[in-house]
Amino acid sequence: MPDRLIEICELTRLIPGTDQALLDQLNLTVQSGDRIGLAGASGSGKTTLMRAIAALDPVSSGKLVFQGDPVCDMPQYRRRVIYLHQRPAMMAGTVRQNLQLPFTLTACKTTFDESRLTDWFEGLGKPASILDQDVATLSGGEQQIVALLRAIQLDPAVLLLDEPTASLDAEAVQQFEQLVGHWMAGATERAFVWTSHDSAQLERVTGRRVIIANGKVSQPSVTT
Amino acid sequence: MFALFAQANATIALSWWSVGVAATLILVNAVISWRLKLGLEKRIVWAALRMTVQLFLLGLVLHQIFALANALPVLLLAGAMTVIAGYSAVRRIDHRYDRIYPSAIFAVWVSSWLVTAVTVLLIVRPQPWHSPHVLIPLLGMVLGNSLTGISLGMDRFLSDLQSRRDEVEMRLTLGATRWEACREVFVASARTAMIPILNTMSVAGIVSIPGMMTGQLLAGAPPIQAVKYQIMIMFVIAAAIALGVMLALGQAFYRVTTTQHQIDWSQIRKAS
């Protein structure tokens, strides 16, 4: 029986100042080993749900449980359950400075391991000198790869990938998928939720499908 | 020339006729606007009228209050000036959040009154302490500068949070506390608010003779006395701005973030 990593119970998020629900008493369980493809029409609430799992927005009601305990230390939780934006957000500076950023935060108890990153970059066919490159000179695909590496170097339990390859070229898409697969294979207590408009990609990289419509999800706890 | 020097130690009374002559100078603005089609004619007339009426009313109020030996009317006037300053600070801000008016008024109130109280009670020490000819101009100068700092700081903070939203959220997604996520924006906003007074201090006496000193010289005060007052007011204003900006930014930060280390984006909106 796989471990439950995240349990979302009766989560409701209203449009601020209205009674209209973006998420309506939604229940969802993410278990270790899950490779969830989150599908739904445009505007159905995929991003809202992903952001809710990362607890990035205030919600009206509901419970968020991580590895059996209600989430109370949000920075620690977010270090373990990382949300990746569709557009990679970089701070001005070099690739190294961006990769070091999480280690400057109080929630991070580990130290920056440059050799591990160099190995990953070399595995993708990129020289170690990329670390000294200004992020502004990177392509969109390279920036998204850096954003993914910045996340997975923290050994998160869950990755929330919100259309991560939507604006990437084919080579970057392949590298991104390869890295996520590599990260998943690194430990059993891992899972990801991936949204994509590319159904072929969802078929390729995910194991089970969760569909969101009208603020609710269907097949919330079926695993493959 | 000699006549001018001879009058240097007394206020030169200005007749209404003289003020009227000065008022005709607004025609310079009006003619430029008309010839260059700036479309500012109405605004020029409106601003000139507002300024004249507002200052005239202020003069009448001050005339009445100066005649009373009572602290209450002085404090009431000071309170009204403070609320108007807080309100004016928000009016200059493009991005706002719910209840920003009480935030700004609180920041202006606490910073200006605290610093003015220290100035009046410990530095200038007029007898009695509520002497309106000391308290009201001092507070007025502090309020005017404090509101500028607060509006600059709050506007930068709220607009930068919006424009740097992706970066701020990226930090949160990697485990930043709300303070760690907003710190850079907060610091940049505080700098924006404080730099004008530092610039003013740096060029004081070189580029222009500052306001308080000008007033004192026109009133016939010896230059060294006027300089002492000007130096004092510069330090007082700088302290009030620093305190006011911290109070305003602190409130804005706590208002738009949550204890769950989230940014409540629905709170921030463009002023309509």
C-alpha cells in the first residue's frame, strides 16, 4: 500500500468578495509513486488547484495534510511540495546565484551541492560553465531547466508542474521530461502532478488522470 | 540698497495690492498653456483659486487659534492637518489595498506627532508647549514631507509586488517566508521613500535656500539663527519620514500577506 503524501479534504476557494467557488469542497489524495496528469478545459481550475496544493492562495475552508500531519509550517511544506510556474521565474544574476537562492532561506537546512548540479548539467549535454552564465542570456527552455534543477536539488517529495513545457522547443521538452523521470526514480516517496494541453505528453509521462471541472475533481483517489 | 539692509531685521508687510500684482504672474503660465495648446488653462485657474482660498482660510483659522491661549484648538487643528495628510498620501498612490486610508493616516499620525513632540518638548521648548506659532508650522513641515515619503514608499511597494509577482512567488514556492519573499521589494520601497530627503539634505544651501530658512530670513531673523532652525528641521523631517515609511510599509506588508506565508493578490488593486 503506497504512502499518502498529500491529502486535500473538502477544500473550497471562493472568488474574493463573491459566493462563486473556484474549488468546491474538493478532495484529492496524492500517494507516493503517483504520476498524476491533471486535465480539464481551459479555465476549469487546473492552475487554481495546483496553487491550492502548494497553499499559495488563501482558501475559504478545507484541510491540507502532508505525510499524515496537517500542514502548519508552510515554508517547510513548500520546500517539500514545490510548485513550478509555466513561465520560469528567475532573479537577476547568474545561474549559480539562482540555484543557490533556496539555500539562503531559513526553511532550508541543507547546503548547496555544486558537483551534483554539474553532473545534471553534463547529463543534459551542457558544460559546467553554464553556472556562471547570466540567466538573462538563457533561452526559455534553458531557464525552465534551471528552474526545475533549482527545485529538485532540494529533494522535494512532490512536484507540481503547471504547463511546464508549454513554450519550450522539442529538445528542451525532452530534457525536462528526462530530468523529471530521473528525479522520480531517485526515491520511492515521490510523486508529481503535471498539467499539459498536450495529451500525448500526458500519456507519455503520467500514470493516472485526474479531471477537474466546475471546481471538483473526478477519480480523485484511483491509483495505477 | 542701503534701505534694504536697514530693513533686514523686520518683516516687510505685504499689502493686498502687492499680492494682487504677484497674482498677475499666473498669466505667464496661462499664456504658455494657451500658445502651446497645453490645455491647462482650466487647471491653472482652478489651482490658483484653490491655493488662494485654502491659504486664506488657513490664515483665518491660524489668526483665531493664535489669539487663544488654549491647547485644545491647537491640537484639533493639528489632528485635522494629520488626517488630511494621511488622506493625501493615499490619493497619490496608484495601487491600493482595502483599508489603506487608516494605514496611511496611522503612519502619518504616529511618526509626525512623535517626532514633532520630541522637537517641541525637548529641542525648541516654547512656553507654553502648545504655542501655535511653533507647533503648527513645525507639524505642517513634518506632515508635508512625511506624506510624500509614505506615498512614494507604499506606491513602490504595491506596484513592485505586482510587477515582480512571479519572482516573489518563486521564492515562496521554494520555502521562503513571506518576509523573505517580500524583503527585496520592501527594501527597494524604503530606499525610494528616503532618497528624496537625503538628496534635499545633500544640496541644502547650495542649490536653493530651504523653505524654513527662507521664511525666517524674510521674517528678519539673523542668518545663523535661521540656519540653526533649518538644520534642526531637516533632521526632524528625515526622522519622521523614516519612521512613517517603516510604519506604512509594515502595515502594507502585513495587510497583503497572510500568516500562511501567502500573498493575498486580491487585496492589491489599481486605484480607480
